[in-house]
Amino acid sequence: MTPHRSRQHPEVAVREAVAADLVEAAQIYQSAAMTLHEVLRLRNPWSSEDARAIDLREAIGALSDLSATPSGKVIVAETGNELTGVAAVRIRGRHAHIAFLFVLPAWQGKGVGGQLLARLREIIDAAGASVVTLVASRDPRAWQRYLRFGLHPGPPVMSMRARKPRFPDLVPGDGLESVPIERDRADVLEAVDRLDREIAGVSRLPEIARWLEHGAEGTLLRDRVTDRPVGFFIVSVHADHGRIGPVVSRTVTRFPDVLSRALQMAGRHERDVVWRVDLPSANHVAIGPLLDAGFSPHNLMPWFANGEIGRWDRYIFRDEDTL
């Protein structure tokens, strides 16, 4: 791919990232994020060396996942032999979600972020996506850039955490039948895909298969009377954290039952980890069950978009970068 060069800053080239770039790209993210927290005097989530190592490992994993899947694209800004910025987008059909956009502190204010956004726009336009979303930092300078990009602020994304959750017991009277989501069950995957298209607004079967390959567990829930799919969920447990999501329900009224089943599955894991849930603010029915299970708000993240995608009132994200 021919590097995309700026007329104002010809020394900076934007190109597609390769595997050897990803660690340095993740370090750019962490350096920029830590500096922003210091400038804005926000709570520092990297107060210990262990916390920084975990965060960096997760960023490397997220960038690796984005670069390894057909729906993802990672680009970097390069000056000489130094990477100065990183951006990434995940495109599913008409939906493009910008997952990373960070510039080294020493290079901020010099047009690098604008060049990365310009290249992202080219990628998004070439893919034919029309709805663009992102979860933003709290940097007003970045907000101005997103507004110029054509995005508008919307209800924020809430991140919740639980160190020692109180997972619910199975309620036998919910009328739901559990069917494991497995990579060799084409009928189950097809039902999951239909729910995803209906509620999330996109198809992401390759990503779901990848999550399952990496150890995630999933369940499709059917109505025992009608045999109609009601929803599905995926639970993942890593060395230092567990994640509940996505959680998808066909109706708002059934969402608490689907979430309860997801919490029950999480409760079967005995590993002592911090559990995470990221949900759109439109999903009001998830908050009560999560509070009852011992989850508490961890962060409220600004959301920008140029249109609507998905039915977020009955949905929990995989995470803030994946949706």
C-alpha cells in the first residue's frame, strides 16, 4: 500500500500496520492515554506497574485482533523510523466503529491525528460504510476533531466492574432452553447471526467464531414453547479479568432473563478475576440486575456517531472497541 502523505507535514506517512508494529502502537495508545489523564487530572488507572502491564497487554491483544480479522484495519503514522500515531477501525457492513485513534504526546497538535482520520475516512468510504461510531476520550481537542469529521455526541457508554460478584442462581421458571454456541453447530450459529443482524444491526460470525476459538463460552436461548430464539450471550475469562458480553435479547422485556443466564454462566467460573461489562446508556433494564450482582460503575465514556445502528436498549457490548 502506498503511504498516505500530508502536504502540511510531509515527514509523516500513514500506512497499514504490520504485525511488528503492534507492540509499539499499543505503547503509543498507553502513552497518550496516561498523558491525557495527567493533564485532565483524571483518576489514574495505571497507578501500578502491574496495571500498566495488564492494560498494555490488552491493547496489544485488541490491535492484534483488529489486524487479524477481515473486518478490522489498523494503520500507523510514521516519522522516519518512529511510529507517532495509531488508528484502527472495525467495519461490519454499513457500520464502521473507530476503535483506536492515538498520537504520541510529543506529536500532538502537529496534524498527525488529522492525517490518521483522513486515512480512516478513505478506508470507511471504500468499504461503503455509512454509520460511523466511536467511544471517545475526555479530550475536548479530540471532540472538536470528531465534530469536524461529521460525528455528533450521543448517550455515553457505561463500563461496570465487579471484584466479587453475587451471581444469581438459575431460575427454572423463565421458560428458556439453553443451547451451547459451538463452532461446528451451523444451525445455532445461523440463529445467533439472525439475532445479531436484528439487534446489533450487523453480522459478525467470524468474530464470534474467533472468540469461541480463544476459549469464550456462548449460549443461545430459545423459548421452550415456541422454540423461537430469544437471545444469546458470550462469557470470556482471561488471566486477570472476566467479560460478560455481548448479551443480545430480541425484546426488552426478555433482556433481564437473558442477562441472568449470562451472569449464571459467569458464576460457574471459580477464578478470582475482576468482571467487566460495557453497556450502552440506552439499556436501562440491565442496570438493576448488574447492581444486584455487585457491579458498580467504573467509567462513563463519551459516544460519538453520525447515525444510528443497532437496538441498544436490549444489548450489552462485547467491549468498547468491539461493540
